[in-house]
Amino acid sequence: MGISQEELAGRAGLHRTYVCDVERGTRNVSLESIEKLARALEISMPTLFSYGAVPPAERQERIAAKGMIDILYVEDSPEDIEMAMQTLKDAGIANRIRVARDGAEALHLLLEEEKPLAPATPGQIAARRERYVPQVILLDLSLPKINGLEVLRRIKNHPHTASIPVVVLTASSREFDWQASKRLGAAAYIVKPLNFENLTQVTPSLSMQWALLSPAAVV
């Protein structure tokens, strides 16, 4: 729109350094501030997140060029899945989201495991076909077949998936769940239900921007 950070901050009633931090992806932004920024830009919140002001063809080109990240969502509850997908859709999130409905399915997608196996050697990994590699994993802890903590352990112990940030999801706020997940390498923790608000609260720790663009897209 050709306006400076200072002018945008003035229109939104925010401090300029706050807007600067938002643009750099280092500020944990509240929904209230997002509403102020949307009003200052004279656009709706969904438009702010979904490139709604850009013609559809050009919007797709921009998204493809910047590389929207893939998300693997591991959850067994149909109700929780439906609620999460609807709230993310309502917020204008356009990321590719793949759902695995139990721990075994998640490990098969990530590691090509049909059943518990020892971690593959580097030579075996190189010989396999290119696998599905999400940039973020949202992992429920209460899963059938293979529980979430065991899935997390295998993800973090395997060279193919160890670097993927994992956000654990649980129905309780018990400190034990988070401490156990943290020891196994989880990046962040969300108490269910998963929604746009609690997801955006953890994105700064994952080095991602509000639209969940990959870090390489930041300029």
C-alpha cells in the first residue's frame, strides 16, 4: 500500500517498534492487535491472512513462490478434527494440512513404518523414495495404536524427521504432559481444542510468520 511502518502504527494506535517486530515475526501478537492492523489497512481479518486483496491467479503465484508450509495434524477425534479445520479455515489459513488419525498412521506417513521398527540407517534412508516431509507436526498425545509420546520419541530419534518442529496437543494442562513432551524434543504445547488463537500463540517459537509461511519466505 506504500505506507511506512510509522504511518501504519499511527493508524492502528500501536507503537512503531511493535509493528516492526510483527513484520519480522518476533512478536507474539494478540488478536486485538491483529484487528487494529486490519482496520488500519482497511481490510478484513480473513483478507489479511488469505491474500484476499490479490486476484486469485496472482495470489496462487505468490503462495507458490513463497512456499506455504505443510502441516501434519495427528488427531483421532473426528469432532476435534472438524472443529480445528473449520476454525483455521474461518481464519483464512490456506496451508496444506494432512490428517493422520492414529500414531501408527502418522509414523507410516513420516517414516514408512507399518509397525515399530528400529531407526533406518543413513544408507537405507538415501535408498528410499522421497517421503512426505511436513514443516510442522501438530500431535495429540492421546492416540490409539501408538500413543503421542511414543510417536514424538520416534520422530525425534529419526534423522529423517528429527528437525521437524512438533507442537503437542492435550486435553489437560498437566505439567507432567508438557515436561515429558519437552524432554522428548517438543517445540511447544497447546491445550485442546486446537484453534487459530492458541496456534498463533506458539508460532513465534517456531520461527514462523502469521500466515504460517516457511522461514525461507521471510525477506
